[in-house]
Amino acid sequence: MLAFINTFGILGDVSGSLVEFDRAIELDPRQKAYLWQRGLSLYYLDRFEEGAEQFRLDVAQNPNDTEESICCFLCEAQLYGVDEARKRYLKVSH
């Protein structure tokens, strides 16, 4: 199902991808913390607060994920400015 959802983003239907990610969460709420691509959809829809939340959920599940930490920073920079986003930056472990 996720490969299908990612196709929406590739084809430019970001809103459609979000609908499908949300449908996946309805079917199995445990999956929400693993749907980092949903955060990308939220970012491109200018829904930065929700995007940051999605990326934070993902990093909580996978604390080695630097990409999601950076994506969270990008969302929070839109919300709070770069300086505040730096203060809130998610630390990842290696």
C-alpha cells in the first residue's frame, strides 16, 4: 500500500497521498509512527505543525533517523523561525 501512496507524491497529487496515508492510519493506527512520508505530504501542503509532529513520532520509533530529524527542523523553521527550530532540533543517536 505504501508504494501506491508514494506514487501520489511522484505524480504530484500530494493531497491524494495524504488521504491515503490517513486511510492507512484508520485501518491500523499503530502505523502512524512509521509513516514519515506522510510528514512530507504535510510539509508540501504547508501543514508544518502536523508535519513536525509526524516526524517527531517517527524519530521516537527510530532514533537513528537523521532524515526525519532534518525534515522536522524544516517544518519548525517555517513555524518558529530558524533560531527557534535549532533549539528544538531533534537529536538522533548513532
